[in-house]
Amino acid sequence: MTSSTTVRSPHRLYGRGGELAIIQGLLTRLRQGDGGALVLAAPPGLGRTALLREAASAHRSRGPVLYGTASAAGTAAATASADSAGLPDPVGPAACTGPAARAASAGRAGSADRGGRATHAAPADRAGPVPALEPFTPEPLTPEELLARLRDGSTGRPLLVCADDAHAWDPACRTALAAAARRLGPGSGVGILIAADDGPAFAELPTRRLGPLDEDASAALLDRLAGAGAGATTDPLDPVVRAELLREGAGNPRLLTALLGHLTPGRLTGRTPLPSPLPGAEGVLEAYAYRLDALPAPARALLLLAAAAQEHEPAGAGTDALLLLRAGTRAGLPRDFLDDALFGPAATEGLLQRAGSRVHFSPPLAARAVLHHTPPARRRAAHELLAALLGEAGGRAGTLAALAQRACAAPGPDHALAARLEAAATAPYSHAERSSALARAAVLTPDPPLRSARFAAAAEQAAHAGDPDRARALLARTAAPAETGSGLAPTTGGPGLAPYVHGLLALRSGPAVDAHEALLAAAALLGPHDPGRALHALLGAADAAWVRGDAGGYLEAMGRVDPTPYGDVFASYRAGMCAVLAGRTAEGHALLRRCLDPDGSAEGHPVLRRCPDPAGLLRAGVAALVLGEVAAACRIGARALGAVRTRGPEVLLPQALEYLAYAELRAGLHAAARAHALEGLHAARRTGQPNSSARLHAVLALAASVEGPAEACAAHCDAALAGAVPHGLAQPATLATWARGRADLAVGRPEEAAARLGPLVRPGPRQGHFAVRTLAVPCYVEAVVLGGRGGELSSVVDEFAAWADRTADPQAPAQLARCRALTAPADEADARYAEALAHHDRAGGDFERARTLLLYGQWLRRRRRTREARTPLRDALVAFQRCSARAWAERAGGELRAAGEPVAGAVRDTGGDGVLSALTPQQQRIARCVAEGATNREVALRLSLSPRTVDHHLRNVFAALSVRSRTELARLLGPQTSPMPRTPRTPLSPQSPQGP
């Protein structure tokens, strides 16, 4: 493969890397003298023509290109590249005509030119201008004669034939082309690329089916188009407009280009409201017309019923096959035809596909094309038929659907129907269904204030459904709020509802301070007429303040809450949290315990059995974590997760998984925490909650600081900070920094760990979040002591001791004793370590106990009590291995080897032919550290040795490996170790291996 045959697009084809690679393979075989054929099958607008033109452009320098397409006049037309001037017209038969050719040409003509070249217009011709198309006029040929003409016309050079819109050619042309393509093979020197609709005409040829662009490719294309062309604006696309274009574009490049081309700069930047529906889709939708017109009347009628039936369903859900069967029967369609159409794709040429009890359009855009191509009177008749059938079914399941169908059939505003839709849009319908119904009610509402309120209510339900883009688009259709809430139903709320939804969206995806202020303002507006939403607004404002680390803001929001109507448990939660943040910890803890055990029975936390509300369970979980009752927090978190899964809303799933994962981290269940946090991360991305993503990345970073690898911990830390810092999320920023410091400790970098953790735990402007910074104190104390940085630790340890006295966290007493052992004089440390291990034996938890054993073993070895050190180090190694803490196990194994005990399978020699086998375990550790760039003093601190001992061992390493400098040692060991962050010092002579 050479660069001359590589398919390169001067205007990038987004999301088509796989197709370009397949075309590249065909062109490579063609350059080598072989032939072949490939069909690019796709509905209109997905870029099959652009791929053909890219292939033609790539091959033009290697041989002739014959490009044939369906002309607007209904004939097949061809052009030869500049390199094939004079090539006789080889393609027959004459006059490839038909209505499909006209439809295909019209479909292309309907696309806007604004930036369209980026995906589906012809690229700039690098070999010269593209010649004008000329009609085919020769007599009809057999496939054999066609191949012979192609070979003769190629003049011995590899010939590429590009057949565009081949489905629109008449049957004789298609048959000849398909038969000729089947005969290509080794030595033929002819390649045929066919772009066609996904029909049966070329079913026997190798086929690549193009799907819609994925979300990332569509977004990249939209950004490219918005910055290109004569109509481009200097201002960025409004985020709401961008999301609406991506949703309406449905991954179709031509449709996305057309929609963008019909919007003015004011609409693109959000200064002017968007029209509904968006203009510009007509050309692409009309391109489907030829397939619809070619179908028999029963098939067209069934497609109309299927498209109309999807209108009351959530996006992508298709329609119910039984409903479609009943509708088809009511419409008079033959039962045999309905069975064939619903149980096999042939009757509708594959446009309808059945999956279980649901029927879907393939491609999905075909449903919109069917409705667009059908006269309004027939559309209304289909909706009225479906509404009647759904109404006959009775029950709540059919009520909202029947009303939605009646709304689709309504010729204009209908106040009574809008009111019925609004009244029906309540539980147990899903939030997505309620949002759709309320949006339809708003469209039917003639009164502007009421219409805006209903759009705001629809936006609220979309936000609860985890569709923030849809919520923002609905909010954009609200006008200024009415001065009063009179006349508005409870579903729609009134003044303050739109600010409330804005605040909810900011809480999940924007700066926390914005969410705090917006929700406080919304609560003030909602309070007089909608106390329920006002309460949720204040709780949301408190959440925003909490994640910012703003205790004053939390107290302000919770102080405005009147707990009287909401029961004793909620009142205890509110008062307890406020007392804790106000410094009245004992009082607050007593109140919070009532949230877990309201009867005072202490029998298994009755809240686990009696509270069905997911939000109430999540608050109970927060109370348990504040108390330090980590086992209870895990149980409550699991119950809350179950409640969210069964009752919803979907938007709470990331939060439930985050709380459970954090509780499991506190309980030492790192693997379970990782699994739940990963699921939560996927849920946060699915429901558009980047702030939850940042918090879950922080939890995953903490899990990776235990389990490894270090690269995963660093990646999650970076992701957490990238989301937390711009939005002012102090809590995940603190957790991520703690995780990175703990990971530094795992690999023996205490100085780096101390530098990271110091600002978090000490007073100052960079102090960490008030709820979690104390948890990082044991790591900080360990880092300072092992790093030999000195400094006063008594104030930090005293603060941790005060917290340990208040909390019920079972690990706190052991961690406190460990901190005191690290800072104690030599004659007291032994007893402090024993005290810490006794606490660990009562509390359980492998990881924290193993860390204490590791530090105790290190201390013993540093005191030259090597034989005594082996037992705690061996126990630490086993415990780390049991909880999959790989980096920590490696550190413990190194200490154990340094104490003179071999560790099976722990010595890794990746530097070549047993290069380290001649060294003792201690010498191996020193050699690796020096190869990383560490000085003798740094090696001594890391391995708990004296600098003189390191100097002695390093001289022996130089002699055993026959190296003369530290540089030679690093070169000999190769890339087996990660480089130290410091620059290696100047190599020294073999007579003086000691560094500065």
C-alpha cells in the first residue's frame, strides 16, 4: 500500500473511517492488477456519493475513472476523468430511465450548498476540473460485452467504474452492471463501486451498508459546517440550537446540512427563537418518495399507520405490532397482507422491521418521510383511526396515547384538548411520555402565558427523564412568565417553573454557584403557590452549595425550608445537617440518627424497610455517611438504588450509584465501588449529567489508587478535575487529589504525596472540601513522615483525633493510632502500632489493616529489627493481594525482600537476558530506583535505608553489572521503570556512585 492510493479527503468525511478503509483495500487490489466490486448501500443523504467521489479522486492519478450517475432527465450519464480523455463510452444499454432516477437527482438537488462539500459534495479535483456529464447513447450490451468494452477502454491501466444512484437506473442497466460486477476477479484490472439504495438489485454483490453518523461524528460535522461557507457566523452556535440540529439531523449529513442552511445567523446564535418544525428537511424527505410511490397501495397505507402510531411513543420505541394489526384490519387491509408485512419485511421492501412485539422503521428517518409525503387529510384520518382504537382499549395505558393521537389530528389550537392532555400527563406514565404530552398540549394552547407554562412543565419532565437537550429546547419556547399563577393547573405550576428547571439543569451540568442562585430564586417564586416544587428547589440549592464546599450557602438554603408538612424524619434530617455544619456536632448526630432509626429501636434501621421514596432513601444514606455508619450507608445505598431502578426517575440513577459506591469505598469494598461507579458513569453520560460524571470519576480514582493501575488512577483524576474545576465542584476535586496522593504513596513517592495532600488538610485558600478533607489526613501524615519533610503534624493529628471521637466510622480509631505511631518517639511507636492493629482487628477491613502492617514492618526494619519485620510485612503482602491492591502488594513485597525473605513471583526482570539475576533483592530495588533518576538520598527515603547503605549497595551493583555510571545503569535496565519526575543528576565516576 502506498500513499498514492490512499483515500484522502480534502474535506474530511466524518464517521466514515471504516468505509474509507474498505475502499482503500479495493483500490490497492486494483492497482496490483486485480479487480473487484463493492456496493455502498444507504438511504438518501448518508454520504454514498461522497464516498464514490473520494474513491474517484484517490484513483485518478493511477488510472482512468468512469463515473456514471442518474441524470435529472432520467438517463444514466457518465464522465471520464482527465486521465481517460478519449476513452470510448463503454457502458450500455442506452436510455437508462425511470422515475427513480428523477427522484434520486431531485434528492441531491434539494441539499443546501452551505458547507455541504464537507460531506457529500464533490471534492476539489486534484487532477483537473470534473468534466461535464454526457448521456449514455450506445446500443445495449451483454455483461460479457460490457466487460470487454471496459477492458479495451482502459488501455492497460487499472480502471475504476463508479456507478452512482444505481438503484435509479432502469432494470436493463442495473442487470448489466450487476452481472458485469460479479465477473470481476484476479487479473481483471477493473474495479466497480456502486452507490445505491438498500434494495434487492445488487444483493449478491459484496455490500457495505452505511448507517447514520454517530453522535460524535454528527457533532464534529455540525461544527465544521457552522464554521464554513458564506453564511457562517463568527459567534458560536447556541448550545440549545446545536442540540436541536443534532436531534433533527438524525445522523444524516445531507439533512443536517440542509437544516443548518435554512437558519439565519440570529437563530443559530440563539438571539431569535427557532421555528418548529425546523425548515430544510423537505429535499431529503422527498428523496424517499420513489420507494414509497413504487409500493402497492396496501403497503403505503400500512406504512402511514405505522408512522402515525409512532407519534405517541418515546423516540426509538417503534410501535406496537398488535395495534398496527388492529389498525390495518380496521382500515380494510387484507389479513394475509398484514401477516406478511408484520412478520416479514418483503411486503414493505424492508422499510418495516419487527423486533418482538414492536415494529420499527428502517431507516428511522423513513417514518418522517412517510408523514411528509402523505397529504394532510390522509394523515389526520390515520391519527383519528388510531385514536379511536386506543380509546376503545380503555384504561390508563390507552388514555394518554389516544389523546396524543387526537392532538396530532387537530387542525389547529384546541384549548379543551390541551387541558385534557395536561390533566392526563401524570404518574404512572413515564417522564418522557408526560413531557411529550405536555409539549403537545402547549402547541394546542392559544393563550401565550399558559402555553409558556406548559412548555416549562414539559421541560421539567424531560429533565426528569434524563434528556437535558430536549428540556433546554422546550425551555427556549417559553416566553416571559405570567405575572400570576392563576388559571394554571398544578402540573404546569406557574411563575418560577422555568427558572426552577434552569436551576435543575445547571445543578447537573453547569457551575454549582449558578445552580445555587437559580434554585433559590425559583423557590422564592414558587413558594406562594407550589410548595412542593419550592421544597425541591431549596434542596437542590443546598446540594449545589454542598458540592461547592459552601457551608454557609447550604445553611441558607436549608434554613428556608419549612419541614412541618413533611414529617418527623425529614425534619430531623434538616435540623441534623444544619447543626453539623453549624459546628454543633453532637446535637446534629443525635438528630441524624433519628433518620436511620426513628423509633429508637436500633433494630436494623427501619428506614430500610419503610421508606419507598428514592429521594428519602438517598437522604438517609447521606445521614449515615455523615455519622460514619458506613455499613448502614451501604445497606441504605443498595436499597436506594433498587428504588430508583424500579420507581425512577432515571435521572437519579447516577446519584444513587455514586452514593453507594462512595459508601463502599469507605467500607473498604473497593471492587464493588468500582463496579457501581462505572455503571453510574455510563448512566451520567446517558442522561446528560457531566457534574455527576466528575464525581464518579473521583470515586473511580480512589478505587484505582487502591487496585491500580496508576495510569487508570491518573486518567480518572484528570477527568474528575477537568469537570470539577470549571464548575466549582470542590468535593470531587478534593477526592481526586486525595486519590492521586494515595497512588503516589502506593508506588513509594511520599514527597509528591505530601505536596499534593498538604494544601487539602491544612488551613488556607486551597483547603479541601469540609466533608472529606479529614479523611485524607492519615495519608498526609504517612507521606510527611516517610518523605522526611518534617514539619509540625500535631495540629493536623489533633484535628483528626477530634473527628475520630465524633464519628462512628470503624476505621477512625485505628487510623488515629497509626498516625500517632508514625509521629511518636521510638520508645512509644511500638505500642501505638500494636494499638492500631488491635483496633483493626475489631473493625475489619483488609486494606487499612495491611497499610498499618506495612508501616509497622518498615519501622521495624528501619530500627534493624529485620527478623521481627518479616511477620507484619508478610501479613501486609497477603492482605494487599487479597483485596487486589497490586501496587501496594508490590511495595510490601519489596519491603519483605529487603528484610531478607524471598517473595515468590514478585521479582520482575524485564530488562533483558536476566540482567538483574546476579543482584540481591535489595540491590535490585536500589538499581531500579536509580535507573528512574532518584538520588541516593531519595532512594534512602523510599526504601527506609540510610544514604550510606544505599551508597554501599550501589557500588556493588556497578561492579556486578559492569557499568561505570548511573546513565549506563539506566540504559542497561531500559524502559522497565517509569521515569521519575525529576531530571536525573549528572553521572558520576565508578569510584563515587553516591549522588548529591
